[in-house]
Amino acid sequence: MKRCMLWVTALTILLAYTASIQADITSGDIFLSKDSGQENPFPKLADKALATGGDNLSDQNADMQVTPAVWPFSKSEDKAKPKSTRKAFFLSLILPGLGETYVGSKRAIAFLGIEALSWWMYTTNTNDGNDKEDEFRAFADKFWHYTVEIDSNGDALGHNYWKWLEYKFIKDDTIGFEDYDKIKKILEDQNEISAHHYSGRDDQQDYEMVGKYPQFIYGWEDIAGVAANGDTLNPILRDSDGNFNGNFDISISDINSDLRDKYETMRDDSNKKLKAGQRGIHIMIINRVVSAIDAARLAYHHNEKLESELSSIRVRMVQKHIIDHNVPMITVTKKF
């Protein structure tokens, strides 16, 4: 989570910086002197002096070329250089928007923003999902029992999952509750619930099965208890004292458990968060592919434009300040 916040902070600073540069470009207040390469702090005064033929400007200043500021990380002279489509493509694969920055396009802001959003979506949802997974695992450890004969309140518990297996399927006294492979084979030989077996490893599959499949219902400690509304959950499993009556012959599909229902809700909430985090990964991948293709296309069109400019002839009217006079001239230029 801390790494994600560092990413978001860095990208926010970058976006703020680029936004300020864009504002300067729009206002047209940043100019560079051809000779000094420094900012001219009074561009409007310089323009006025040029229009009136002021004596305070030298010939070089009078012929000053005004150049607007450009996209960050792309120098003004780079605008006249060809761009590698392959380089632009792979830069955006590494970080969306980086290829656009290399070419000099402000589209980088959009791709960087999507990248930051997708990272936020991935980290926040994944962290939330993992936290919820820890919660439902702790819930199962407390209220579902494989061999334990004491409930969460410290009272005697007359049923658990192993007792049900032992009553229904395990007829060999030499097989213990830790003989998971032998238990699996017995169930498979009897064609009973063969698709799902408790492994005892406390892994993801075990935690999924105890809530998802009804065969594990006898492990939930409330099946002979009372529901939240005060009603008895399964009267057929209770004796006159309100305890489990030892009945393991009831169909597992007919037994209810509020704890199991709550557990499944908790597990479902965790899975939803984790899936939302995975969608963040999908957005990252799509954003990289789209940005890479866009950057390569921009580089290609940039090179085409340069080729077109090199093959053209430019004619313009200028004024040269010669011996206290402004002399109109026509200049013809061609790039090579």
C-alpha cells in the first residue's frame, strides 16, 4: 500500500508540472532568445520595439526568433529530429505515456492518469480482499471443527466432521482422522462425495469446501443450536436438553447453519474484492498496449511531417534593421 501511495504521489507531481507547462504554452508568455537561449522576461516590450524600429535593439535582437516552450522531456530542437517508432512503442510498454512524452504529445497525461488509477484499483482492492480472507479464515477456524469436541464457548460439542465421516463411511478402526489419503480412497470406492476431500492442510481449497459444499455441514457448531431469531435451526438434531442427539442419518442437504451462511457471505465479499483488484491488472495491460500503439503511430506521423517540411520551400517577408532604418526583405528558405 505504501509503494502504491509513492507511485500516486510521484505521478501527481508529474501531472501538476506538465499542467503548469501547458498553461504557459497556452498563454504564449514564454519565449527564448536565439542568441542567449534564456527566457526573455519582457516579450511584449520586445515586440513593441521591433514594430517601432527602436534604437535600443541590436541587429541580432531585431532578428530574434521567438520559440514557444514545448512538452517536458522533449527539447525544442528535438522537434526537428526523427523519432524511433520502435523506441516510442517500447517506452509506452514500460510506462504508459512515456512513448507519447518521447514524441512530444500531451496525450501522455491521459495514459499516466489511467496507469495511476489502475494501480490504485489493484492495490486497494487486493489489500481489502486479503484482509477479508484473513477474517473468514479466522471465522472458520473458530466455528467449523474437524475433530474438536469443544465449541467456541468452551462447551462440549457432540458432533464434528470426523464423527460424521466415521459414522457414515469409516468402518476400519485402524484408520485415523489424519489418514487423509486412505479416507479419500474409501470415499471414492463407495462413490460418495468423491469430488471433495478435506486435506487437513488448511489451504485455500479446504477453506473453500467447508462453506461451499453441504457434506461439511456437521462441522459447523450451530447445527443443533438456536438461530438468531430464537428459532431452533434443526429440531430433529436436538435432544430434550437442547444438545446434539447423535443423529448422523439426516440428509446433509436438509441441515441448516447460520454460521455457514455467514461464512459464505464473508468469503464472497473477499472474492469480489480480489476480482476487482484483478480488473486493475487487466486495465494496466490494456492501457500499455493502447499507449504503445498510439506512441508508435505518433512517431510515424511525426517523421512523415518532417519529411514533408524538408521537401518544401518557405517564402516570408521580414524587416532588417540596417543603419537606423527598417528595410523590408523577402527570404526564401529550404531545409536540407
